Amino acid sequence: MNIQVISYNKEVKYGREHNYICSSLNKPSCFDEFDINIISLQTPNLWHNHKNNDTLIDAINDFHSLCVLINNIKKSKVIICFPQNYTFHYDYSGYTEKYEQSKQIKDMIPQLKECLNNLFPQTNYYNLIYENSTTICKNTEYTAAFYFNSVIDKNSIITKCNGGEHTTTFFYNPSMIFTTLNLALANINDFLETTGLVKRNTAVPSWVKEIYFFDDEKQEEVINSAEAVIKKQEQMIKDAEEKIKENLYYKSILFETGEVLVSIVYNILEKILNYDMSCFVDEKKEDFRINKEQVTFIGEIKGINSNVKSENVSQLEVHCQSYIDELEEQGKKENVKGILIINPLRNKPLNERDQVHEKQIQLAQRYDSLIITTDVLLHIFENFLRKNFSTEEVVEIFKNKVGILTKEDFIFEKDDTDDQL
């Protein structure tokens, strides 16, 4: 059952028994797209008028628009929920910024009916009387501040208040129901069943589901088979999403800086060099120290907004010389190689980044050190996972190459083992 609830109150919630669509009074959808249209006037802030007039409301133009929709109904049903006994405010003062006059709706029933004449066509007589009451529909009790008197067609009456003969709901015409019951925040399924607009299906007992007739068994097999396929596909999607998340983690070296960048680069170096980075003690000098294949790599890791600067290369050389000095003090000698892993122009897309200047490359060559930009490191890591080369080959290139490392420094053999990524 498709039901449109038309109200200024966006908090109207009528349960989950039906497909409810909430629309504002000033923006309703076509009525015949729905089985039932509930026009709720049970919102206190609807009942006011900035002018000194108690027979109209500020939203009177919305009433005019709704009236046209109601007149054009071909198959849908409309339920008009009359207001409760709200306070009607009017005659607004810009000086005091408040309404100068007010009255309760119970004290202005003739004016209320005149206002409602703008909402629905006046085809039948009805009289509205103030009285607080309750009405029970099925298992739900609803309150009301008014009732309808002198309903001519007794067969049109749907609900009456408890302990009396006062009508709280009736068919105003074959396609329209009037109700004074407060449905603003109530579960209205019992009310809708009472009107006869919806039918309640008897709950299916559990034992019935265990009895097989017709092609029940075949259809259950279809369901089970389809569910197994869906489960498998969902797992594939989950695995792919996890893999994309992991890939993004590594790709973040193209824009990250600081400790986050260092941590991810550590992870990559551990894999491509087969080395445990946890043995390195950070003394706030170089960012890493790796002893591999009779060479000690002293490294700096940086993410910067500019291109590579001479000071970045020089700082790496300071760390290398400092370590060499330590070795000399201990009477030791090692083959030391400086590596600058750097993410330059990190806020720019890769295709908009300038090449590392020749000046900085020549400086690195003079120091026998190596500049590796993070996009090249990522390229190395990708092909390493594809088993296009070994750890030994990576170490050899890191050890012998000076200046700047490029993708062309690695000769990759084609490999289709993409599932290794």
C-alpha cells in the first residue's frame, strides 16, 4: 500500500506496515500515484496568520493548490486530519516581533470551517463540535478535541468516541474521509484498517511453512542456490574492497607527509628489501638505517609541497657523514650509501609535477647518494609484488645507482600475476 503523508510536520512517522512518502503541504506529489493521501492539519505552527485575519492562514495558497489536486482525483483516497485544539495566532507586529492576538481553535470554529473551504470542495454539510474524547480502533486508542455532529448519512460513519455516539471519523464523500482523531505521531495502521482502506492479512503460522505443496521444494532450491551465489559474490566484493583499501594505503605515499609517510615507506622497504625495520632505533637523525648486502643505506624520508631542494640532498649527506664519523671513532669501516625517499610537490597530481631539477641530481651524484621519488618507489613496489624482480636486484640498483632513480632503471619482464598485488 503506497501512502502519501502531506504535512508541515517532518517528524510524522506512521510505522512500517506500508510504503509511506512524506511531502510538504507546499510540495505534494500527484495524488493518484498513491493508494491513500493523508493531509494532516495537525501541526500547531500551521495555524497562524501575520495579518489581522482569523479566517485565513499564511499557508492559504497551499490549501488552494491542494484543493485542485483533490478535485482531480480519479482513483485515490484522501484522509483529512482535522486540527486539534491549537492556539491560532494572528496580527503579527514587526515592532514587538510577536503576534498581538490569539485564540483557541475551539473558540473560532466558524472561522476554521471558512478557512477549510479553501482546501476541499463543499459538497456535503458537516458540523464541528468541541469535545475532548478518545476513540479505540482495533488495539489503538486515539484522542480527539472535536467531533462531527449532524452527519446525514449514518452509513458513512466510521468511528465514534468511547462511551458516546459522537462521530470522530466519516466518509465525507466516496473518495474523502474526515477525521478529528489525533494521528500526528500515532501508529495509524489500526485506524486505516478500521476505515476499510487497508486489510490485515492473518499471520502465517510457522507450521504451514514446513508443509510442501506445488513446487515449494523446487523454489526453495532456487532460493538456496541463488543465496549461495549472492553470498559468494558479496565475499568477492568485500575482498575487492579490502584490496582497494590496502592499495590506497600504499598509494597515499603520493600525497602524505610526516610520520604517516615514514610509516608507509617503512612497510614498503621491509617488503622489497626483506628487512626488519623494527631493529632501527630512531635517534632523530636519519629516518632509517638498513644494512644489506655489505652496504649500509642511510635514509631520509620527506613529503614536501615544493620540488626537491639542495638542502634536502645536503641534509642527507650530513646524516651519512655523521654515521661515517661514528664508525671511524669505533675503528670500523662500512660501505655507506645515502638514499633520499621524497614526495615532492605532494599537493599536485602526478601529471602536473615538475621533474627534479638537474642541479639537485648533480648534487646527489657528487655525494654518491640516490634520490627516489615516491611515485618511482610505488612503481618498484608494484613490480616487485608481481615478481618481476627480486630483493637482490633491488639492493643492487640501490647500491650502484647515484643521482636520481627512474622507472627506466628497472627492466621489467611482463608478468600477468596481477592477483599478487
